Amino acid sequence: MQIKLLPLVILASLTGGALAATPPGMLVVAQSLDDIVSLDPAESNELSSIQTIPSLYQRLVQANRDNPANVMPVLAAGWQGDAAAKTLTVKLRPGATFASGNPVTADDVIFSYTRAVKMNKSPAFILNVLGWQPENITARLKKIDDETVQLSWTADVSPAVALNILSTPIASIVDSRTVAANVKGDDFGNAWLRMHSAGSGPFTMRVYQPHQAIVLDANPRAKDDRPLLKTIIIKNVPDPSSRRLLIQQGDADVARDLGPDQTAALGGEPGVKVLSIPSAEQNYLVFNTGNTANPLLNNPAFWQAARYLVDYQGITRDLLKNQYFVHQSFLPVGLPGALEDNPFTFDPARAKAILAKAGISNAALTLDVENKSPFITIAQSLQASFAQGGVKLELLPAAGSQVYARVRARQHQAAIRLWIPDYFDAHSNASAFAYNDGKSSTVAGLNGWQIPGLNQRTLAAVAQADPAKRRDLYRDMQQELLRNSPYVFIDQAKTQVALRDNVKGYQQGLNADMVYYDRVSK
């Protein structure tokens, strides 16, 4: 990768040189970036990459940042939906341009969706909800003229759900001419886009140094979304104590992913404010039922016992110090239809009785976990609480990118995972946890859970036009997964972000991609 020389002040920030304060026009963000696999929007599916993509790319439509239940036009000027014909005819915003200066055209929309589906990377299952597959995507996208494109789908979903799906990061529009110039073989430019940007967002990527930093510059061609700051440095600081120190000293303007101890230590700190932001982020334990090396993983009695071997209150109240709250259903609080009752408590005696009745003894398994908070904290608690039920957990801590790779390769036995809806619709979670068609990389698919009955119920729920009936269907599905599934949902987050008190206009929403830097000033 060819890297432009960085100014001395940026080099100091990247290498940890002490600064009295960050320079005007520059925002320094301290967080962990070790989970990133790719910054190609057709491949990005990790927390840090999904948080970065909206600064670099735009979509035809996007959830309103103040009211995410409403979809707003971005690169689209408007659209017409035909539920019977399963089509959306989209008119593009006049004068929209990429950072390269190339105009945004219907060809770019078609190229972006085609490559995302044909590459079939981890987040492709989101677009698969429309029935889009590598073999049919070309027929589903039609250019009317340079500023008009017609999108059609085969799945039984409404135009409203289709718009929600097209508001996701994988539906970001890339500059087809810039990407085409960097294609290698049949990779659709993926190798290049992993480390570069080709979007129309408020920022462009000057450089991405894996496990070090992402440096973003204001996009001079941005119009309505022109950012207020010239440069954003997102600096990889794996240790949360170091992130706290940077924000205290003024060497960082924003500190993310702080642990409960670090957040508590910042209470009342001069020059620092801590925002507590509702989040749809959930942590859950999952068993890989497709891993035949350990038959325990595919045993419903073990799944049931595991629900009583989690110290929910101890994790959320004592270890994570109320940065999370107990939530045991696959729909997070805040999405329509979410169940808020939590039927399971820590009860090792009951778990032992369930295991004994099923003839399970000497139970043991491995647990893949990211070696950072809150995941390692939760895993260590589970190791201790499962032991009280006679179950041995061997922890396999690793960097986030390694855990993602093992889970996607289906090499794990069990894992602590994080989930955030890809779009503001219950189907985003239902299609991940309750749907496995054998082809898509859903959570159910990655964990080998074959559930034909739930597949049908998932499709029926997304096709239901009546909002009240739809909510009831999702409530029933949540009850089913509570009773019988290889998932143990543990908690839901309250995201806490530390800012220097001169930072204004920072905004973050319920979903992972709702991180906005374009209106930030200082």
C-alpha cells in the first residue's frame, strides 16, 4: 500500500506522542480497531468498520439520525414503490458526486449492488433478504437513464422493508470508475477497497494502517454533508485504561469502548463529559451446532441448562457496572415487538438437574472470545458460573479479527458474540437468528442450526403488512427461541462515550452504523 507522508502532528498522535491538546480542525478518537477485517462496504461487518463506513460512503436512503424509524433520501432524490410488482424506481439526487469528482449515476448503483451480491461476503445475507443472489442480481437492476434506476426483488417483502434493507452499510454506493481501475482478476476491487475509499461521504480515507489508525480528511466535494472538521484520526488504543488516560490528558477528543472502571474514573473529571447513549447492541453466547467434534453443542438439554448457568445480575450490575442491562430476547429494547421480560436467573442447581436428566456428565467445551472488554469480562464470569454447574469452559481469547475469522469459518465450539441490527426493522435480527436457508451467512447459518419451521415464520413475519400482527409474530418467535435455541442472550448495552468538553455536535444512534462525525466541531 502506498501511503502519503503524514504531518508531524498526525504522526505524533499515531505513535502516542504527548500533546497538550489536539489541534484545531482535527478530531482524535481513541478506540480499539483490532476487529476490522475490511473497510470495503460490501465486506465490512465488524463494529469498528461499520462505525467508519458512514463517514466515507452514502446510500440511496438512510435512517433519519434523529428518528431512525423514518427512512430519508440521501443519494436518492425520491422514489416510487410498487408493492404488487415488487419494484422501487429511484431518481438520483442531481449534482451528487463522489470524492473523485465523478458524478453519481445509475451505473454506480447497479455496480455497487451487483458486486456486493456477487462477492457474497459476510454481510451479503442482508441483501439476500430481497431474494438477490449472484445468479439473478443482474436481472433485478435496470438502468432507466443516468439518473434513474429501477430495483426489483423476488422475495415477499414490501417496498418499506426494501428501503430499510437499502439503508444498510452494505448498500453503500461506490464510485464504479475508481474501483474498476483497481480491480485485480475477478475481485471487484475488493483488495483495494479494503484499504482505500471510493465514496461520496463527508470524508475520504487518507490512510488506513491496520491495528494502528484510520485517518480521514474532509471531502472537499461534499455539499449538504460538508463536515465542520478537516481531519479525523481514529487511533487504535487496545487498552481501555490507555484510552481513559488519553482523554484525561487532552491527547484524544473522543474515547470509545471504555470499560466500566474507566468510565467511573472519569466521573467529575475536569474538561471531560460522558454521554450515555441508548444502543441496540446485545451480547450473547452461542453454541456451534454444526461442530460435530463435540456432540454437547447440538443438545437442546444443554442449551436449556446453559440459560441457568449465566450470572446475569453479576455480569451487568457488578462487573459491567450498569453499562449494560439484562435482556434475554433476540430483539433489543427499542425495536417494535421486543420482549422485555427475562425469565432466566442464575440457578446452578436447576442446571445440574437438567443435565442429569439428559444423562450429560463431564461436560466440557471451548469458548472463543475477543480479548477485550466487555467480552473477556463476560467470558471469565461464564467460566466461573458454568463450573458451578459442573461444566468446564476453556477460554480461547484472541483479537477481534481472529475471532470473527474463526466464527465465519465455523471452527468454534462456542463464542461470546455481539449483535447490532443492520437496519431499524425487526427482520434484521429475525433473519439473522431464526433463518438458515443453507446458503446465507446468517448467525443461524454460521452455527449450523437447521430450523425449517422458523424459516417459514421469519418469511411470514417480514411479509406481514399489518404492523400489529407483525409485532405479534416477532413476539412469538422470541418466545420460541427463548424455549429452544443454541443462543443465550445476556445483556443489552447503554453505550458510553467520553468527550472533551469542547467537542460539540457528536451524535450516535441506536444502531452500530449510526456514528456521525460530520457535524462535530471544537
